[in-house]
Amino acid sequence: MATIDRQTPTLALAHALAAAGRGLPVFPLSATKLPALRSPHRGEQPPAHCRGECGLPGHGVHDATTDPSAVRALFAAAPRATGYGIACGRAPHRLIGIDLDVDPAYGSDAAGALRQLALQHLFTIPPTVTVLTPSGGRHLWLTGPADATVPNSAGRLAPGIDIRGSGGYLVGPGSVTAHGRYRLAPGTAHLTPAPCPRALLRLLSPPPGRTARTGTSPASGTTSRPATVTGSGPGAPASAARRGEGLVQFVLAAHEGQRNTRLFWAACRAYEHGFGDALADALTAAAVRTGLPEHEARAAIASAARLTSGRGGESGRGGESDGTPA
């Protein structure tokens, strides 16, 4: 595991400036992989829907810039930043991140699932920039065309495959987190992000006429509710409750080092299926039972709500569409 010391913020800035010099918009991250700057609108009622129009920093991925002076100013305002995020979907690269997770306890083989998709849909992943994550996963960097908007998703393409598109971000190589360092895979440092194959791009793009869900983030506060689930409303189908129970059990089975990741994954799936708000308290209670602090659990669930709804961060720490990153 990488050591976080006094030199870590300096190195994070150096890596961020190098990325910005290659045309990648960047912003500072904390050791939790969340934006390092707090939102200037935290605590406002009603919550502000600002994506940086106020002119102040603290809007997560919307702070991302390639201007070296602006990058330095952001890191100066976040002296404890240990890494940096790279905004996806932004010119000139219009980056698309393919996040291949590894979770043997859950039987996740994301790389195998991607290979199967490639066989089924007749595409190949070209040689491209690849970042190795502390958990053993990898991020593949691809570029998208100007006329395509790729949304963020978690597990929609296949279990263990998360997509970072417009409004999302990737943790940049050289970043140090509480669980280790992100680093370039051997043999890929000299590469540039390759164009996303057309067949894969069609899988990543939403069907015509489909709009993003517009749910709200779960409210903050203390909960004493047990980890049980009802549906998403009085008339909710039993299948939603059964799926919710499965997600709660998935969170309860987390070991140290998996808790935040499992909670975020489960919350994303719940919101994608339309019962995220109804399941939020049960997921929080389950995460607390595994040892995760309640405020961290609430933050992870709120990030999942923002990510799956395609909205930017409006409160708390701006953020991967400002939700938890890949």
C-alpha cells in the first residue's frame, strides 16, 4: 500500500499538471477518491443546483481544467489532496472510462465479461492507456466522437463493468488513495487513448428517447431503521423488494477494504432500478453494521444517486456526475 506523506500532495499536483498538459481536464481528489474541495453551497436550503456558475471552486468534476494556473490554484485550495480526477466526456479527448472491477468474493470477472461482449458484438478493444487500480482492477481509456454523449453507469453493461462518461471522472495515474496507488499498466504509458469501437459505443449510448432518471439524493441524518426493505412505494412489486434484500445482503457481506465499494455498487443498482430512495436507509444501516461510518455511507449513497441520475453535485463535496469515481 502506498504511503501518504508530506510529499504526496506535491506529487499529486505534478501528475495533474502533466495530465493537463496532455489536454486532460483535472481537479484535486482526497484519499477517499472524492473531490478534495468542499462545495461552497453545503448546507444551503433548498440545495443549490450550481455547477460552477457561481465562480467559486468546490463543484467537483465541474472544476476540472487544463489551465496550469487554474490547476495550481485548485491544489493550493486543497493542500491535503493526494490525487487528481480526470473529467470524462470533455474536449479534446472526450474520454470514456471502462472500469473493470475485480471482486472474487462476488464472482465478478469484468475482464471476461468484456471479452464476451466483444465476441457477441464483433468488436475488439484496441491498445490504449490502461490504469491499474489498488484493488486489482483496471481502467481502459477510450475516446468518443463529438456527436455522442456517453452516460455514466454502474453494472449496466455487465456485472463489474462501470462506465465513466459525460459528467463522470477517472482517478488519474499517480494518485494515492487510502487503499493504494493508481499506476499506468506496463507498456501503455506511451499510448494515447484509442477511439471507442463503434459497436461498443452503441452499447454505451442510451437508446433513442430514453431520458435519465430524475430521482433525488437520499436525505442525510441519523437512522435507527433495521436493514430491511420494502418496495419503492405502496404499490411496489415484490420483485423490487427481493432485489433490494439481495443488495442489502451484498453490503452486509463486505470485508474491510470492500465496504465503500460494495455500498456504492449496490446503491447504483438500486437507483438504476428505481428504488434507490426507498432502499437508502436499509443500505446505510447495513454499511454501518459492517463498520463503515454513517456519514461515509450517506456520502456514498448520495454519490450513487447523482451518478445514476446524470445530475451534478449540488451539496457536500462536489463530485464521480460528481459521484464516486472509478
